[in-house]
Amino acid sequence: MSQRWHEQEHSEGRGSAGNEQWQSAGEEGHSSTRPNRESGELIWQQRLHKMLQNAEQNLPDGALTAGYKADPQEIIALLKRAQASEWASFLQYWHHYFMASDIHSAEVKDVFKEHAEDELEHARFFGERIQQLGGVPCDSPEEITRLTPTPTEYNHDLRSMMEADLVGERQTIDFYDEIIRTCGFDDNVTRKILEHIIEEEAKHADDWATLLYAYDGSTGKQIESIHDEISQMLKSTTQGAGRMRRTA
């Protein structure tokens, strides 16, 4: 039984029987924080008052309130690695955009560019959250190189570029999934940022898988894609031209 109810009982002149009644109600599982609806007490009044008191303390901490349950230094460190990954992906996508040059480059270049712009936006999201938690974003080239969990892979031909990007997206999805599990409900803001970003990373991975691989609509089995067929055709044509030149 809460002290508040105890004092109210005495102020109203209730006897020991009344006190025993309230004590019994408490023993039956009634929380002392439940409002007295008859008296008009507001729900969570004491809890909200405590939140207000906490909010008035440590004002320079900004968004990092007393209700934050995660380890801010751990989350900052993870977000810095995530931001480094986004910077590296941004540069890799732009390089692929510039260097794509085979017969399918026209349709794929737009995908490289779109994904690069998404990665830049992700880096911004992470940088803003790092700053909110009291950290310094990962922005220097040296730090990006040191922290990125996804090494930059430029590769040579269009197909190998797309495969490198698919591998990077798949690794990023697993990495962000683990950060989300670490946040749980202890850091709701970071979790929601990652949930939004991981949806876009999953779309990126699906884009590359769809462009690289094809499946029989009736059996669901993988078949050679049009890109494979054309690449093979071009390879055969080039080899034939080489043989012709050598015999001329």
C-alpha cells in the first residue's frame, strides 16, 4: 500500500479495518501506482513527475535522456562503422557508374547512380544520430578506411561490379540486423533509423539479384539471364574476329 493512500486513510478518519481492506487489495495484485478513478487521480502522475525531474537535469545532453537504456558508447561505435560502410558504398557505386561500359551499361548505370544517392543519405542519417548521442561522425578518409566493414571492390567488368555490390549489400543487411538486435527497445530512435535503412538495403540487394539472375516462371529454377547470353555471344564474336585477323 502506498504512503499516499495510508495518509489519506488517516485524514478521512478510517480505522484499522479500512487500512486492512486497502492492504488486502494491494496483496491481491493491485499496483499502488494505479490511479484512484473516483478521486480523479491522473494515470502515471508520479512517473511523469519523475520524468520531468530527470528532464531538468543534464540539459547539455540533449536527446540523450535518463530514459535511454543502451550503452551510448557502444551504439556510437557501431554507428560509426555503419557510417563508414555507407561512405565506402557511396564511392564504390559512383565508381561503377563512371566505369560501366558494356552493352547493358545504359540500363544499369541509372541503378548505380540511384543506389549511390541512397547510400549518401544513409551516411547523413547515421552522422546525425551519432551527434545526438554525443559522438563525432566518421567523416575523415583515414577513419572511413579503418572502420568500414565492407572493403571497396571496384572490379573490372559490369557483371563483376554488380556481383561485388550484391555481396556488399548482403553483408550490410546482416550487420544492420545485428545492430537492431543490440538496440532492442533500449534505443528506439537508432533502431527505427536502421529499420528504415535496412529496407532500402534489402531493395538494393534484390535489384542486383534480379538483374544478375533469372528464374523459370513455371519451375522456379535458375536459368541463364539475358546478360549471360549476350556476354557469351560477344565473347564468341570477339574470339572469332581475333581468329580472322590472325589468318588474314
